[in-house]
Amino acid sequence: MPIPALKKYGVNVLIGNDNVQDYWSTFGTGNMLQKANLIAELYGYATELQLSRTLSFATQQLLPLDDEGKQQWPKANDDANLVFVDASCSAEAVSRMSYVFAFMHNGNLF
């Protein structure tokens, strides 16, 4: 898929799975960080900024920082839906496919 061209023309590109056993491809684990990592690798996104922006494919465009580095998430009254990973920043989470150690959905920790 020509992701850079699609993004250049404003196409909203998201990633996903049919289920954990994705019938379109036998590769992968259902982990969206793994898919974001693959996008970064395929398209040569190697800088900290490029890697951090690649996280948006897995988060439906929601990122902690905007393009100028200002915090945009989380904010008061945002939904309490989180994935806790062992990473110092978004770029590291994508590039290292960081370990996921907890999930929160609607404020409930799993």
C-alpha cells in the first residue's frame, strides 16, 4: 500500500486486524505496535519524529504530542483507554515494539 502517497493527499490511513488470527496474513500477533513497526521499517521512517508519527496508525491518529511537540493527549475528560508499554517515548514504543504490561479500558485496568 502506498502509505506515504496516501498520507500526502490527506487520506486517513489506519491499521487493524480481522482478529488475532488475521485471515489476510498469517504473520503477526494482533499487536498494533508490531504493525506500526513494520510500516516504519518498510517506508524508512527512522528519525525520532517519523517513528513517533508512525504510532498514529495504531492509535487512530491520537498522539501524545502534536507536530510542534505540544502535549495534546491525555487531557482532562479524555476516555480512559490506554495501553501501558515499557518505553521512554512514542518513537521507542514503535521502533522497539515495546513490552505491553497493562491495558486500561473505560478506566478498568487489565
